[in-house]
Amino acid sequence: MENTSGQGTLSQLPPEIRGWNWGAFFLNWIWGLGNSTYIALLCLIPFVNIVMIFILGAKGNQWAWQNKRWNSIEHFKRVQTNWGIAGFIVFIISVLIGIL
């Protein structure tokens, strides 16, 4: 399949990157800035943020593929996995700080 990333709505989403994006869910607006997905800034609006994190989790891979040029599918998957790991670490640290 040809790499069509970064072409907006003209981008063809490869089947292997469909699915939930944990980085977008956990790091929402920060992930959005890093992936040129500026709709994620809606997470800064109270009450909207509650719904938006779930939308980002569900649509994150699609929007990141459409909004930013990636070297390959493997590159995309590697970067998004790193976002997910970072987001999970931030979540765990936040929970631990909240408990203390």
C-alpha cells in the first residue's frame, strides 16, 4: 500500500493502524500538538474534555495518519506505541501522587 500519510482526508488509512490510540487518550492535547491534530485542544475546555478524550482514543490513529507525514506504517506504529507508553507512565504517576 502506498504511504498516503499527511494528505488530510485524502489519506488512505492502512488497516494495520486502525484501532484505539492510548497515547491520544492519556495525553490528549499534548499528543494532539505532537501529531498535528489540533482538534485535541478541545480537551482544554471543561466538560468537553470528558467526551473528547474518548473521541481522541477512538479516532487518534486516523487523525494522526491524516495530519502528519510518516516515513512508513512501522514508523507510525512505533511512535504511537511510544506515546501510549508515555501516557500510561504519566497516568500511573498521577494516580500515585493523588494517593499520597
